[in-house]
Amino acid sequence: MLDIFLNGSATRTCDGRTRRDVLKVGSLGLAGLTLPGLLRAEAASKAAGAARKGAKAKSVVLVYLGGGLSHHDSFDPKPEAAEEIRGKYATIPTNVSGLSISEKLPGMAKVMDRLTLVRSGAHNNDHHETATNWVLSGRFGTPFGDYPAIGAVVAHETGFTGTVPPYVSVPRNPSFTWELGKSAFLGGRFESFRAGDPNQANYRVQDLQPPGGVSAKQAERRESLLQTVDGLARRIEGNDQIATYDEFHARARDMVLSTEARRAFAIDQESEKLRDRYGRNTPGQSMLLARRLVENGVRFVTVNYGGWDHHGKIFEALDKKLPEFDRAVSALVEDMDGRGMLDDTLLVVMGEFGRGPKINKDAGRDHWGQAASLLFAGAGVKRGFVLGKTDKHGAFATQRPVSPADVAYTVLDAMGIDPRKQLKTPDGRPIEILDLGEPVKEMFA
């Protein structure tokens, strides 16, 4: 795993130091050369098999609302309910006939004709860690991430496109203390390539930049010397694994020396007007970067958009959060659609659960797994469609419940990955990607 920090050093996890530690190629000091570990994803994926016929998505953008967005106060308002249930917001019509959402989402009201709204997300767990791992992997387990996240599975099965990593999370630090989207038994090399905060001034992914004073030609000369050392090691040790290492190292070198990966993260190449449209804040710039990454070949991007855990003073918080969300997500939908990217990019917006129907004594809403609203767009998803219902209090899904396994199944299926495929644990034990779930066929045209 490689953690990318903004304007700072990277903290790396590697298998140990070797004689290669004495030599450096640009910024990829071999004392901590972890890009090759990440890049093993491509080598492993070569044996994964061809994508299934009929796949419509080449990439996925997941906007993950860590903490749990209140569906009552956003996409499933209950204006006829008592005040302690309906909350303080009025509703507004959208550009989809008969569909109303929170008055705090005027931008979203203008793009609902490009989305499917699922109002019946449901499961039976109200704990952040367990529910987070469940919805991100599609499999129920412990809070510690027993099963790989969907993004890690996509990385395992699809590998690299050129020199960009297949799985990226942005920004690096989510709102919660646990890391999102673990790779579990697939190994650390399939965890996401974690970027910094693209809203920071002079944003860049530091480990994709050759250090100052080292030209590409100098790096190539150092690479030539490294190859000589490796050749000697190969003769001395007779280690077949070194040959495999060469492939991983070559890809890491290419990422640093090539402009492709750096260009993918170069958010400063976007116009000031467009950056303003998304919002000059971390969520807005993260969504813009997600669009840019997908445009440059990244297969799965998770936007870590936390801060939705409002047990108290929920309306005070949402007065600030919802306009920010509204601006960024509506911009992302419009931007991707205008570029034709929704033809083959699947957009998913969800959290680990919804919020409780009754406002509590602290003027907040508590965890609630039994009902949540989710958004989908692109890759054949119907436009202007609403699936599922909750009861009059927004407490329970009463029509077409959609489980975490169903969501994961749908995403993988759209990517052409067999959700029932058996993967192998490190000890050789076969395990299906998903043991439950079915595709949500109703939301596809």
C-alpha cells in the first residue's frame, strides 16, 4: 500500500530492506519502493479472465457519504409526517414529474432527470464500522474489513490502464478514524492509491514527481545501474522472484518518468470557472479530481465525503453540508454527462446507512440501517427513475428493498466482473466475491 500525502513525505509499508536499499531511482527510493507492490495488481489480474459480455461500465465513481446522510432531509422527505419526523425543510419539485426532494438541494433538483434514485436501501446494522465494510464490500463481516471492497476487487480483476493505478481514493483522510475500502485477503497491493486533498494550494501527488534536480535522463542512468546490480543479484541468489520484481519495478518507474499519471492528477489544468462550479472546498475538488482520474483511465475512484453523522443539531449542520453537497454532486453529474462520460462510467452516491425517523432529544437523528436513499447514474442506468419506497415515516423500506450485496452485485456486474467468481485467500482457500445479492435490473434501461 502507498499512502500519498500532500506536500509531505509518504508513509509506506513494504516487505523489507534488501541490497536495493542503497540505490534510488528519482523519488522512488528502493528503501520503500511500494509502487511495485501496488502494481502487482496488474500482474495478478492477467489471470483473472476476460470481462463478461454485456459490460457497460469501464469505470466507477463512488461518492461515499461516511456517517450516513439523512434521507428524510434530502431525497426522501415526508412532508405529511409530524414535525419530529419530517424535520424543518420544505420540499421542492424536481425536473422529474411527481418527484420532490429537500429545498436544500436546488442543484440536484435540476439533474434528477439524469439519475436513478433508490429510496429503499436497507440492511439491519446500525454500527459505523460494520455497516461501512458491509456496504463497501457487499459482504457482512466484522468491523475489521474481512472482505475486499468493491474497488479492490475491480483493481484485482481489471489491472492498470497505461501507467495510472486502477483504484484511487481521494482525499486521503476520511472523516472517521478507520480506513475505507480495504483489500482484505487480496493483499495490500490492491488497496486504493490514496491521494491528498485536491483543494490544497499547489496540489500535487508528491511521489509521482521526480525530485528537484533529477532529470529523466539522470533517472534512466540510475535505472541502468540498478539493472546491473539486479543482474548480479540474480546470478548470486538464483532467485526467480527477482524476474517478477522487474516487471513491477518497471511499472513504478514508468509512473514517475511518464507524464500520464501526473497528468491524471493535475487538477490545476482544469479551468477556474469549472473549479468554481464544483465548489472551492475539499468535497467539490475531490469530485472534480474523480472525474479527471476516470477520464485518464482510473477504473474505480472513491470520493471520501464524510461528516454526515449528526446525532445532534442536525439542521445546523445540514444548513452548511447540503448546499456543499448539492453544488458538488450536481456539477459532477452535469460535467460527466456533458462530456459523454456517463455512457460508460457508473456513478454511485451512498453512505453506510440512513438516519432515524424521529428527531432525538439533541435535535439530531441517530443511525438507521433499515432505510436509506442512494443515487445511480451512467452505464445504462435509467434517467429520471425512482426505485423503491419507504413507509410514511421513512423508517422501513416497503417496496423493493436493495441490500448492500445487491449494490455490490450491480456494480461488479456493470463492470463485467462475475460477482460469484471464486477468489483465493493467501492459504489457497476459495471464496466467492459475493455470497448473496442480485443485480438491481429495474434501474437499467
